[in-house]
Amino acid sequence: MVRCQGVWHRVEVRASGLSVPHDHAELERERLLAGLGGPVKGCAAVVAAWRTGTGWLPKALRAQRSSFFAQVRHGNTNEVLRLLDEGFDPLVHDSQGSSLLHHLAMVDFKRLLPRLFAAGLEVNGLNVHRRTPLHEAVLHGDLPLVRALLAAGANPALRDEHGVAAAKVVPHGDTSGALRLKVKRLVAESVRRA
């Protein structure tokens, strides 16, 4: 339940995303007002927090989001797909502002990637650390995922909060530099094709 416009509104996860008692035009108006520096309150603030990972969420929604991303972190692709099939919102972001695209190295990305793009997730979306899904794929050393993200238009030149481009990220456990060299080659190939 969310206090909104002086009354309590029920906010729930449904097949179409978060269900709130407001139409798209009302939520869009609130989003535009926020873009102009106005405050975002009530249901609009909850929708924004759900979709960005930043801001306040009711306890029940925080728990649902946390449980969902736990399935992702544990690599339970079948459960993630089941939850999405049952209507869990694919546009949800974790508390660090990372979308499901940022976490694809932990699951079978081939089964999820087309569905996430179809839902409208941005291949170059930034989390709170200004990392893209490509940064995370490189960090995990997942070369097939790196290749897929580059093919989908990921920008290897985008820099994180430390000024590091995805092609310069050192993959976990890459003490020899071999993975980093392979990533550089993949990026160079994608730039040549573009």
C-alpha cells in the first residue's frame, strides 16, 4: 500500500509491470514534472523506484524484488523465466540500478536476452556506478555474452564512474590478461563492422 494523493493505493506486480490505480498519462505527467525538477510522490515515486532501483519501495515490493534477483544471482534461469511468464516485470532494477541485462552473465543469457530487449530494456542502460550490461559481461569474462551485447548495439566506449570503458575492464580472475585481450579483439571487430 502506498499513500498517494491523500489516500492509500494498492501497488502490485502484474503481467504488465507494476499495477497502480493511475493511467499511463498520469504517470507520464509525473515523470515529466520530475524531469523539470518537481517532486515525485506516491505511486509515481514507487514506479520510478521499481524501474530505476533508486528510491523508496514498500516493504512487500522490496522483498519481491530481492527474491527475484536472488534467483538471478543463483543462476536459476528456469525460475527466472517462470516468474517472468507469470507476469513479473522484466523492467525491474535492483537496488544498485542494474537491470536484468546487467545480470545476464549469471543465467542462461541466450534464453533471456531476446525477451528482455522485447520488453524494452536498454542495451546501454547505466546502473548507479554508470556501468552498462557490457561492463558487467566483461567483468564476468563471459565472451559469448559480450559478443551478443556488441551485436545488439552495446557501446564499448561508455565509461563507468571511474572513467573505465568496457573494453578496459579487467575480468575477474584474469591474471594472465588473456580474457582482456579477447575482449579487446571482440570490441575491435564490432567497431570495424559498424
